[in-house]
Amino acid sequence: MSNHGISCKHPRPTRHGDWHVRWPAWAICTILLLFDAFVIVRRYREASPQKSDIPVIALSEGQNLHLEQSKLKSQQLHLFEASETATG
């Protein structure tokens, strides 16, 4: 048995030492997650009502807008537009 203070210590690999081996897997996972997020956002936007889907009624000059509450549905989207024409 030796009493000197020198010992043979082998360097232990760290957990993060092999990141260069696994980066392709992380890159593929990131790309797939971004693609999924893109698909979800696109489906949400396609399912939402578009302005072109809503009927627009143009009123003549001096004509008033009259809405009957019984004909309005709470789940239906209502779009009201007013425009002013310049006369001169």
C-alpha cells in the first residue's frame, strides 16, 4: 500500500458532454413542433369567420338602420359598416 497522495483519477464524462451527438434529434423535434404550431394557427384562422362570409347591406343616403332583437342570434357574428360619401 502506498501512502503518497497521488491517485489515478479518470475524467468522468458529464451529462452535457455529448450534446454534439444529439443535436440532430433536437433540431428535428424543434422543426416538428414549429410545423404543428403553424398547422394549428392556420386551421384556427380558416375556421374563423371571414369578412367576405358576412352579408353587407348598403343603406342609401338618409336611410336609417333598424335592427330587430328577435332576429339577432347571440352566436352569430354581426358586422356593421357605415360610410360617408362626400358631395360637393
